[in-house]
Amino acid sequence: MAHYPPYISKWNPVEHRVFPHITRSLKGVILKSHDYVKELIENTRTLTGQEIKAHINKKSYKKGRKYSGNFKETRRIIFDDYLGKWNYRTIPGKT
């Protein structure tokens, strides 16, 4: 499991370069469907000719999913050397 610290987006390097261009492409447009938004985003180009690819995630996630009460007691947690507070692995069966 790898988490990013609070207020940090894993997409920051991408966002800062292309987000203004995407915003400009969507300016004043009525967004009718997800596919239409995807098409508009993919038709966006930066001044240097950078193309943008978009993907619609159609996976649905269950709400209110609970973990078992003894989850922490039955797992071995190994913290990463880099950002150990945020990155870790869980392995079934404590040793």
C-alpha cells in the first residue's frame, strides 16, 4: 500500500502542465456525457503539441465496506524505508 502524504496529489506533475489547457478546452461547453468530456479532453493540445490521453474508469466501488475486527492482529505490517509512515505492505499471518 502506498499513500501520498496529505495535500499531495500523485498527478501533480501532469496537472500543472496540462490542466490549464484542458480547462480552456472545456470553457463554455455543456458537458452532456462522460464520453463527450473524454473526447474534449483528448482533443486538447498544448502549445508545444503535447497530446492528452483520457480513460474513463467504469469500475464501481462498494460503499461502507468494512474490514474484519482483527485485521491488524492477523497481519504482519512491513513499513517501507522511504516514507515509512505512508508506505507499507501487509502480509497474511503474523510471525
